[in-house]
Amino acid sequence: MPKKIPMRQCLGCREMKQKRELIRVVRSPEGEVLLDSRGKKPGRGAYVCPDADCLKRAVKSKALSRAFGVDIPPEIMEELSSQINSEDNDQPLTPKS
């Protein structure tokens, strides 16, 4: 019997994909929004494809804000976009001063 593969839905394209193919965005218990490359950080998680178009759709439909129950500032969304395009997906998403 084959091992069950966990599936998650992308907030942008709304397609079900394997969990390891998606990027997990987390709202930690402290309220900090960050990327979770390993899928182990505590907090509320939402998944997005590693594709800029999926992120744009998720932002336009405010799917991330709904998933986390808070408004996400534009500075954090810009940081999320730049981190999705980079290899370092484990840094907190805080606006740079």
C-alpha cells in the first residue's frame, strides 16, 4: 500500500498540490507573518505556489488576509514577494526601516 501524500490548496490558483511543492506562509502566535520553508513553525499556515502569478492572485483576492484573519500591510506583501523569488525562505517578514 503506497504512503499517503499530504495535499494542500494554493491560495492563488486554488489547485490541490503536494504539500512539499508549495510555500507555507505562517502567522505565528505572536502575530508575525513569515515564510516557513520546512513546514514546522507553530502558527496558522497558508500555502502558495512558488509562482509570482499565484501570489498576485492571492493578494488581489485578499486570500492571505482572510486565511490569517488580519490585514497584511503592503510592506510585508512586498517582502513576501521578494522572498518567494529568493532562495532564503526562512526569514521573518518585517518591514525594513
